[in-house]
Amino acid sequence: MRHRPTILDVAKQAGVSKSTVSLVLQSSPAVKETTRDAVRQAMADIGYVYNRSAATLRSASSGLIGLVINDLRNPFFAEFATSFQMELANHGFATVLANTDEDDVLQSRMISSLVEHGVSGIVISPAYGNEKDTLAMLDAAVTPTLQVFRSLGALDDRFPFIAPDFRHGGSLAAEHLLDLGCKRIAFLGGLNGRPVTQERMSGYLAVLEKRGIAPVVLTGEATRQFGKAMIAKLAADFPDVDGVICFNDLVALGVLSAGAETGVRIGQDLRVVGFDDIEDCKDSYPSLSSISCNIPDFATITAKHLLAWIKDGTRPADSTRTAVKLVQRVSSGG
């Protein structure tokens, strides 16, 4: 007996992937018109009929949440993903995790695959690049979607944004170092021009401007390697710098490592504050002062917002900021 045509049959007939057929069915603008025509012709040729009501029902009740992360190698994101997954599990939902490795093309494929599998909601810390296409795909999915930590530039009720108050964190770090007697404070790390870099830097810049102090900004990869290289850079070009605020804890841990290798006394010659307060901060040598984003609480807040949207139709505010605090340890003179 002849079986009813499926989406796989359409894909085979059109010579495209299952994900592409799914996007065409969702009227996604991310698909080229020639490809769209080929898929529609294939549907007509084999007699495929899309049951949109059934698809919507599957999505609403799948119990799956897609979590798209830009860099799971970073412990900050790994800690968030773990806490988020555990919180969802407590509410009977399973997490499908996708690491995009800062690749916007891979990100598009991951989003397509998650939509294809009928996830009930999506949380994304996006990779930068082709933001317009990514937003179009998410919009076409008609699935509750939250942006976290980073924004693709669309802050509205379609893609609410939740992030720690990075600006306030930068202010806390700068005030802390000045109160300890630092005269010249540098900001290290974060790629130049990225919105998340500008935001984490903004509080620091505002405090220094208010005090009439010239800033020292050295942007770059948010890695330990970059942090290690900065000790020599500061000694050569900015020998009067006696305090640094780092874009994230990885950069700060690199600074601590290079300080130990070169004889710079961290916490005395150079006071250091990181950003995020990952678990490694309290076990580093010396222990690292950091702006805590309270990752477990942030994950819980994110999960509750998404589940309320899925279950009750309660959309979060366009933009939500969560509290941060300074955790003082030895690296800043604690």
C-alpha cells in the first residue's frame, strides 16, 4: 500500500535537506526563491499536504527547549547551560543544546534543526553576523524565543532580551579599584565594536570620565592568551597602570598567570578585577575578584520567563536586566 508522502519524500524529490523543506513550510524569508519554487513543485508532484495544525500542536507540547550558545568552551556559558538545563528538568522539560562556536552560518543550521524538531521554545546567546537572516528565521518559526547575554538588535515582544546589568558591573569594578587607591585603570579584552564589549566597558568609562581620569582601553580576544600578553603590553606602553578591569574572567586569569611568571605582584603592584565570576575565580592563584552575574539565579529567571510564555502566553518585557555584584578577593587587594 502506498504511504502518505512525508517531508523526507519532499526533500528527496526536490534535492534539498529536510531542514530546507521545513523552512519553506514556515514561509521563512531565509530560503532563496528558486529553492522555494523547487520545494513547492516537489510537493505538488508527490501530493504532499502540510498539516499545519498538527505541526503547531506538536511544537506546543513537545517538551523540548532549544538552547543555542555562541561558545560553550567558555566556562561562563557552560555554567549557564548546566544551570538552565537543570531548572528546566525540574519543570518536566528537556534541553536540546547547540554550540555555534561563534559561527553565524552554523547558527542558522542549528536554529533550522531545532525548529524542524518542534521545540516549544528557544533561548539563544547569539553569534554575531548576518543578524537580519537569523532574526528572519526565528520570526518565521513562531516559537517563543529569548535572547540572553547578547542581542541581535531586535528588542521587542518577538525576541525579548535578558542579561545581567553589565554597565553597572563595570561601574562597580571601577569604583572599587579607585577606592583602593588605583590612579590609572585599564580595560582589557573584548572585540572592538561589539555591543557586548561596549556595554561591559561603558560603566568603567562613565566612572573615569566623572573623575577626570583618562581611560586605557586595550581590546582583543576574550581569552587567557590575550590576558597573558597584556602584562608585557602594559609594562612597555602603560607602566603607570596599577589596576585593570577585564572583559571576562578568562582574560583576567591570563593576567594572573603572566603576573606570576614575570614577578608582577597581583593585588599589590597591579590590582585585577574580572567579569562573570566563574567557578575558577575562587580557586585561582591569587583568587580573582570579579563582577558576579549570579549564573544559577540568572538561569532560573530565564527559565521561568520562557516557561511562563510557553504555558500561559505571558511574554517577558522587551528588555530585562538582572542584578550583579562585586566579589572581592585577593587579586584586587582583598
